[in-house]
Amino acid sequence: MTEKVPSFSPGSTVSSALPGYITLCFTLQVLRLVSAQFTVTGPDHAVTASLGGEAVLSCHLSPRMSAENMEVGWVRSQDSEIVHLYRDGQDQYGQQMLEYSGRTELLRDDITNGRVFLRIYDIQPSDNGPYKCFFQSSIFYKDALLELQVAGLGSDPVISVEGHQDGGIRVVCQSSGWNSQPEAQWRDLQGQILPSASENIAQEANGLFQAEIAIVITEESNQKVSCCVRNPLLDQERKTAISLAELFFPRGNPWTVALGVILPLLAVLTALASYCFWRQSRVKETLRSDKETEKETLLSEWEGEKEALQSEMERQKGHHDSVTLSPVDVTLDPDTANPWLVLSEDRKRVRDGDKRQNLPDNPERFDPCVCVLGAEGFVGGRRYWEVKVGEKTGWELGVCRESVRRKELVTYTPRNGYWVMVLRDGKYSACTSPSTPLPVSVRPRQVGIFLDYEAGEVSFYNVTDRSHLFTFTGTFSTTLRPYFSPGYSAGPTNTAPLIICPVPAQAGGNLGP
């Protein structure tokens, strides 16, 4: 008996397996897409930064995965302009907003775990607002929003007495220049908050806030109070105190109060006049005397008074003449020099040339600003150097932040990172906002620059007559470098170079009493 063998068809087997293969491929593709998806998370609260300081904005992926081969970026959420971009394993600066140039750094030490941090230096008021950070892989994109709040302290409160009101004295406190809306309070000696008579906090045309708060102080109340204006974002405040004497308060008839004030003043003036007449008579009698000993005694008395007066003047003058100078050997940095400038081989002289040189357009070079920086950068301590200006009719000297913009024209103010003194059109001025004219009795042919980093001061001195010219005050948080500009060659005297002069270390500079 012959056994029947079932027939086998290869075509029918492939046809029956094809749907299962397609299902398997589709499932694998879905699993790959699902595994490539992620979410982006930023800080759950606004990031606060001080004006002129630094801010760090964080973002991370969930679930944890490497972002080394992704595109990572930060944009201003309102206009989507690029603040910082990372792609193909490198930072991309070609599309970066100009106002962030040189001020951003992507910290990617933990990028393999999907965590990145953007550091923004030299915080400006315009940096305030919303940001968006995003991650984009080859097949997926996600972003997150976050907020940066820029805060800064305003001026010290100024207290003024306006006059009598409701049986007391009306006192007004004012403070301006606050970057964010401040809080203003009156407090007593124990720090307790006192009720104010009026309060007005308004935003000025320049975007900064001004606070004005008033209080009526009665004779029965505590007569010593303080005005406190506080930035709630930074939890910092500025405070000024005032103490009102009893004679300011009205007692019964106003004429009685007036007499009570005037009569003591008249008594004091009468005593001073009597003393002056007595002193004058004594001097005349002494001068008429033929005795040499009496003359010597008189001269000794006047010398004593002169020394006392000189001591008081020195005390009032402050530390400008008594400051300990620390000479530093400053040289010029050719990589920062504008192509129109000519530097000496020893990098101690710079002048304005008659033609533009063919120099590499590196990021450090100033263009179009005709200036050059010192090679040395300072992040602390006291530094002093001197520059010979001679008979030049124009020049600019001082210090600037290392991070200042170098490919555009800027206004030389401390807010833009410049602490500079200039000579233009025969007039000396300090580049404040607005500029401060400087009266100069003796024309300086050599200028001394003194930087006290911790004290936040940049001072200028006329080495010719050893006088103080001007002092900038502020707060420094980044590297500062010496700044030089020989001015344009508008006349024969201005073609001369600026010369960095050696300052003997043992001499401590050419300044002194």
C-alpha cells in the first residue's frame, strides 16, 4: 500500500508569514520612536540675578539620556532669537544675538546624563524676562520655559525735612535707580515699622523705579527714625537714619518757638564776635611788642593753628593722597589693537597711524573703536600705572571690562563697562552718564591711573602737579584691563604717542603730599 505524501508549496508559506513580519517591523519601529521620546524640565521657580553679576539657567532631560549628539539651544521666548546654540558637539555663535556676544557659556559637564547649564555673565537690565531651552534629536523635539529676574539696588535714601504738619514735622525719604519695584518703610530704633503719611513708588522713563515715602514725627513719638528701601528679590536694602532735635517741634505760640531758637543763636554769635575782636587786639599788641620771645610765641600759635587746619583738610580730603599705590608693569596687547594704531616693539607706546594696517580680524581686536587694551588683566588688589600724554590735544585713558563689545561703537560709561577719562577739544571730562566736566588748573603731561578693585574705585591723578582729578566708584565682579586711545591725528601735536612710563616700586608712584 502506497502512503500519500502531502504536497509542499514554498510560495504559499512566504505568503502566510508576510503579515507577521510586517507586524514585527512596525512594532520595532514604534518601540524605537517611543524610546527616543523625552521631556524637558527647567527650574520650577524664577532665577534671580544681581545687576552686573552672573546667572545660571538649568535644563535637563527626562528620562535621563545623553544629549551630546543633540541640538541644544536657549532662546528669548518672546521673539525666538538665539541666546546660545550647541550643535554637532560644538558651540555655534554665528546666529547668537549681538547683545549676548561674549557673555554666555554652556556648561556641559553632565551632558551625558541630559543635564546642561547656561551661564550668563555681566547681567544687564535687558536680560530680564522669559527664556526657552530646547533639546532636538534626529526625530524628536521638546522645550521648556523659565524666567530670569534681574534685580539691582538703587541709591542710598535721601531724607529731607519739609516743615510742620499736624503738630509734628513732615519728613520725606527718596531713593531712585532701582531695577525692580522696591519696598519702602520707616522704622524706629527697635526696627519696628512705623505708619507712613504717604508713599509713592513709580517707574521712571528709563525703566528704573523711584520710591518716595513720608512720615509725620511728633514730639511724643520716637524722634530718631530710619528710612529703609528694600529689594525683595535680593532681600537687600539701603538705609538712612535721621534724628530730630526738640527745638524743631512747635511749643505753644510760634513766636515763642522762634525766639527760643533765635536768642541762643544770637548769644553764640555775640560770643564769637567778642572772641574775634579780642583775638585781633591781642595779635596787634603782640606785633607791636619789641620782645622777640613774644613774636616767637605768636608765630608758634599760628603755626599750631595752621597744622591743625591742614590735618583737618587732609582728613576731609580722604584717602586719595594717602593711598598706598602698587605700581604694575603694564604692556600693550597687539591682538586688541585697532588696525589704525601703531605699537612700538616694546609694547610701551601707541600712536594713531596714517594708514590702516592689514591685520587679522580676530575676535579680540577693536574695530571700529580706535583703541588698545593692556595685556594684563586684574581681578583684585590695588594697581597703579602712569601714562605720558605730553602736549597731545586728545586722548582717552582708564580701564574696561575684558568682556566689552569690540566690533561696534559704544558709549564709554561704567554701565557699558568703561571707566575712562578723556581730553577732547581742549576740555577734560570723566565718561559718566552724562559726562562730568573736570576743571584742571595745571595741564597734565603725565596721568596716573589707580585701580582699587575691592573698593570699587578707579582714580585719575595729574602727576605734573600731584593733584587728584576724578574717582569712579562702583562694584567690580569681572576681569578689568587697562584702556588706551591716542585720539585721532587732527593736529601736529596729536601725532605723538601715548607712553607707558615706568613707576619705581620703592617710590610708590610719583604722587605724594
